[in-house]
Amino acid sequence: MAIIRMVRHGEAAAGYSEHPDPGLSERGAQQAETVADALGVLPAAAVFSSPMARAQETAAPLAKLWQTDVQIAPAVSEIPSPGVAPHERGSWLQKVMASTWDDAPDHVRAWRDGIVDFLRSLETDAVVFSHYVAINAALSVATGSDSPRVAHLDHCSVTSFDTDGGELRMFETGAQGDTVIL
């Protein structure tokens, strides 16, 4: 059985509608160091990250502490919004998050399923650095919820799952915080 800890990236230097791939703010970099220190006491595990800069920058301190490489996992990247203008992404995402998975576009449901398939495929313990919506997608499947927003996860919160390759089970939700979708 694999234990998977999904970490929401630290505070980004820009919002969802402002920049296609921002890195971390100064506060986000501090959050990344803090979560690395907290996770560093665990036995070393595989470290995966979304390809997005803010997730990779959040993963870097833990990988350095464990002296391992960060493996890029496109499956846990940010929710795709093809054809949506950058300045409209915030309102588009608010609509998705206020609806249900049944009402979500086909490509969004396929993205959610890809996240869960990736997590179920892990055979060893792992720390996965990802995004608010991606972690909520995994939570929705693990808890049987049709809502894309199960938890209001704070930056660098750690949500824990386990899997035997079949079922994905959540056993600890990460710290909650106020997230504004811009």
C-alpha cells in the first residue's frame, strides 16, 4: 500500500488570470521551506511535481533535504482551460468550482480521472506537489463527492491518501485557508 501526501504549492507570485505559469512569491518560498522541514522527518519517498513553476519551486526544498530528484508528473498539473482567454480564466474557474463534476466539460472530467489514475498507479510512498483544484479533484473521488471543491486547502497544506492500486482513500485533509480564485 502506498501513502501519498499531496502538497498544495506555496503562494504564487501572480494569480490564475494574471500569469500562465508564475513562480512563488517570497512568502510562498518561505512556505515551501516550512513544509519541507515538516515532511523531512518522514522516511524518504518519491517526490513528484506538477510541471508548473510554483509546484516545482515548492518541491525543491524537500528534494534537496532528501537528496533526490523531483519527478515531473504532468497528470497533477493545473486544471486545463483550452480556449479560455487569460483574463477570463478566473471567472471560468469559479463556474467550474461552483458546479458538479457531472456538469464539468468533458476535458475537465478527463483531467480529474488522469489525476486519480496517476495516484492509483503509485506503488511506493510519494509526496506530490500540485494545485488546489487538482488536490480537490482527488479528494472528490476519494470521498465520493460530486463537488469539485471538497476542501478550502491552504498554501502548502498536506492532504494524505493511501491506495493499493485500486481504491484511493483520503485519511487526512490538509490545513484549510481562504483561497481567492482570480
